[in-house]
Amino acid sequence: MRERWARLVALLTGVLLLALAATLAGWHNRRTSLPAAAPAATTDQRARGAQVYAEQGCARCHSLAGAGNPRLPLDDAASRHDKQALRQWIIADAAINANLSSRVRSAKAGYAQIPELDMTALIAYLQGVREPTSPR
Ligand code: HEC
């Protein structure tokens, strides 16, 4: 009888330890995989973003990695603005309340027509400029 108890207790302890390990592993995975919830930009996406940047003539006013208009470098823009703010800056959204000339405003207003996939790619491109995988 005592032996059966001892076995039962050993078994339960084992099960509890397994459950604990699984829980901890799950917790650990959840923490380490957090960035995956907001999937990292793919190389394709950034390449498309570079195309959009070129097609839209952003370099008339901006520079990246030394190329383009040096007056308004965008190299560190992504470190100061999150995705949402970058989007607002690109299209000169009224929410950013910047002191932009009407010429700049109207140039940027046209960017609101950029298709969503291209806009996401453009933002990923701006964010990727600082990453080692980007062409710099
Ligand atoms: C007609 C000129 C012009 C064009 C074209 C233009 N921008 Fe801008 N952009 C500006 C000006 C002016 C600002 C404000 C800069 C400032 O206040 O520091 C600005 C700000 C920004 C910012 C915020 C920069 C920062 O450092 O805070 C981003 C990001 C940006 N533009 C992206 C773009 C992208 C991407 C394109 C092309 C789709 C584009 N812009 C096209 C003039 C332009």
C-alpha cells in the first residue's frame, strides 16, 4: 500500500514537473517569438520599397545613404518615427502638423494614392536602410 502511494506521488511529481517545464517553455517561446507577431520585412519587400522610393521621386527632396537631395536625409528617420508616423510623414498627413510648405504638402498628398502593399514596402525599405542586410 505504501509502495503504491510512493509510486503515485512520484508519478504526480513527474507529471507536475513536465507541466511546469512545458509552461515555462511556452512562456519562453512566447517572449522570444514576440517580434514574429509583427513579421519582419522580407528582402523582397524592401527591394520593392526601394523601387517605390525611386518611382515616386522621393530623392528629389530626400537622400538616403548619400544619394539624392542632401537637404533632407532620411537615413535615421526610422529610428525617430514608428511605422505609423513614417506613413504620416510620407503623405504629410494632417496629424503630423508639420510646418510644410504647400508645395511639399501637395507633392506628398499624392502619395496617399500609393497602393497599400507598396506603401508597406516603402516603409519597410526606410526601416531597413539602417539594417546590415540593406544595400548601404
Ligand atoms: C517636394 C519635396 C518632398 C518629396 C518629393 C518627398 N518629401 Fe518627404 N519630406 C519633405 C519635407 C520638407 C519634410 C519635412 C522635413 C523636416 O521637417 O525635417 C519631409 C519629411 C519626410 C519624412 C520625415 C523625415 C524626418 O526626418 O522626420 C519622411 C519619412 C519622408 N518625408 C518620406 C518621404 C518619402 C518616402 C517620399 C517619397 C514617397 C517623400 N518623403 C517625398 C519633402 C518631400
